[in-house]
Amino acid sequence: MDYQKIIDDLHLKYKSKTIKGEVASYIPELKKIDSNKFGINLYTLSDENFGAGDYQEKISIQSISKVFALTLALKHVGESIWKRMGVEPSGDPFNSLVQLEFEKGIPRNPFINSGALVICDILISKLKNPKIELLKFVRKLVNTKDIFFNEKIVASEKEYGYTNAAHVNLMKSFGNIENDIDVVLDFYYHLCSIEMTCEELSKSFLIFANDGILPHSKERIISLSISKRINATMQLCGLYDEAGHFAFKVGLPGKSGVGGGIVAVHPDLYCISVWSPKLNKKGNSAIGFKVLESFTTITESSIF
Ligand code: GLN
């Protein structure tokens, strides 16, 4: 399969298409992003790497990082985390507070904001220095030292984080947050602010395509069971209330972020990342979704 040609063709095709969407505007720092940015990267398990457009530019990965946080929590704490959240799709936007009151402070899943906030709380209780451990973990997956938090994004998230603060407060009132609210929010905003390129994103997700083993060093990072659970959670909850549509049209486990990135995993084959900042109504990259749909159609690759 000529992956480079497929990716180049898709880049060319979607670069000139006008697809409706809006750059995330809930914080000023994200609003500044050039909406025409567009990158695609594919990393295979045989260590081949194909890119087009802005795939080597650092992007705000936002909620894609929720996958790293869940992985760390499962690795360090294990299955007991599921006492504090579910694994069901929410069918609601990522920042919706509605279910949380009905369901007594237990988030539907780890990929909506409330679930990720509980994961942050769990990691704060378990790890000595969660921010450093988090960066160390992501750097190891990519085999680079060049991955950092963007402190401007952190500050912007803090300044405008009324809804996230409401989530933590509500969960604390139900007894599902152990640590100080500001400490949990601070870690959560750092988690959201990680910057990576599409190339780094694809590479970092290869453990989920490779049963938990890092392809470049052959080191086992997580068990087969954790890898399987994370792929299942991505499939069901990775694109919020568009997860069903993504399974239907793309057919791969995936995770999106409001920075306009989406990563998808084909177990045993590859990971693919797309970045295009204009978001559709569900908060997922509009072009990213289309590119992934076209890619799995052209390559006839899907888990189904
Ligand atoms: N920083 C965003 C928030 O907390 C992350 C949301 C996302 O990427 N979907 O709302």
C-alpha cells in the first residue's frame, strides 16, 4: 500500500475543501490558532512514518491527553478506578454537567471532562509528582525529551475554567474527589495543555496498536488487558457524543481534542493523526473526521 501517496492525496483534496467549523473559542489562547493549519501523519508498527502538511508542528492536544492519564491510572492503580467512574458513552457534550447530578457525582467515562478530573484526582493521590510523571510517561512513549506543557494555555484554562470548576465542586460534594479542588484543577489544566506534533501523537499511541508494547524498544508499558480496555474506551467514548458516528464512518478506536487533533488506532497495523483546528458542532475536528473516514475507506482498514 502506498501510504505516502494516499496521505498526500487526502491532504491535497481536503486542503482546498470548505468544510464548516469553528476554531475552539472557550479560551483566548486557542482562538489564536490559524484555522487553515492542516497536518496528517501515519505511523506503522513496522516503524514507517508518513506525513503531509503541518504534521511536525506542535499542537495543543487537549483532551487527547485524557488517554495518557487513563493509561497511567490503570497502570499505577488498576481496576479499582472503575468504582469511581463508568465506561459508558455519555451521549452528551464533553463538558456537560447534566448527567453528573443525576448519577451522584460518578462520571459516565474517563474521557469526558468530569471523568478526566476524577482520573487527575486519582493520580494526585497515587503519584509523588503527577505533572513530572505524566510528562516522563509521554516522553517515553515518543522517545523524546521535547514534550512540554504550554503554561499560557494553563493560565487561560484557569482563567476561564468555570465549568470545569463546577464539575469538581459537584463531584467533591458527592464524595468523589479526595484532593483539594484547586490542586485537581491545576493538574487537569496541565494535562489539557500538553503540546505534541501529529507525528509524536501517532507514535505515542502505537502501544495501543501493539498490545501494550513499545515498538521501538520492545518494552512492555502496559498489560494486554489495559491496552484492550483503553481501545474499547476510545471506541465507545473517544469522540464524545459523536463516538457512534465515528465508529460507523471511520471504524477505529480514536480520541479527539478541542485543539483540532484526532488520533485513531488500528490494532496490529498503525496509528494515524490528523490536525485541523476547525471543529464541528460536537467539538471534534471537522476535516480530521472526514480525512479519517476517507483514509479507512481507501485503505479498506477498519476493526470491523
Ligand atoms: N481543555 C478542554 C476542557 O477542559 C478540553 C476539552 C476537549 O479537548 N474536548 O474543556
